[in-house]
Amino acid sequence: MLLVDDDEDWLLLMQNSLKKAGLTAITSINGQDIWEKIDTCHPNVILLDIQMKGISGETFCRSLKINPATSDIPVLMFSSNRDIDLIAKRCGADGYVPKTVSTREVKEMVMQYV
């Protein structure tokens, strides 16, 4: 699993929460190293923030979904943006998670794809 967000505190919180559930999560705080991390860890799901440094999550999701090597990796968009559902559909994401949900709820949503 790959978690991508520019909020390092949130990444650490989610990484620890998922670890308690027996899942390993690799993290990235910007759009600069995502491809490298995908090549290295071959994630089975990506939780991707819409707003991040380097590249927008929407743009990155589109590039993932048009690349034959990565198009089958489930992508869940993650944001407090009230239009997250529309953005997720527009970029081809497999789903979305509002940032207003608890870490437990995020974990439950992610577990559907693992």
C-alpha cells in the first residue's frame, strides 16, 4: 500500500493505524518520488491526496490509469475537497475517502482493496 499526502502527521497516523491492522504502508509526502516508490514497492492500493506538492493527485491518478503497467492498481482519492467524488470520477480513481472520516473508517475502506 502507498499513502501519498503532504501532511506528514497524517501519514504517520495512518501508517501506524494500518500497521496495527497488519498492513504495511509506504508513504510519500510529495509527487516527486511517487513513480520510484511504485516501482520499488509495487503497491496493491494507493491512497492519494488531491492537493500535494509537485503534482496534483488528480493529474497523477490520470497518469497512473493510462499507464498499462499501473492501470490496475486501485486508487482511492483522499481529500477534504467537497467535490472529491467528482474529481475522483474525472481522473479515473477507483473510489474516494473524505478527510472528514476517522482513521478507523479509512482503514475499513482501504481493506476492501487489499
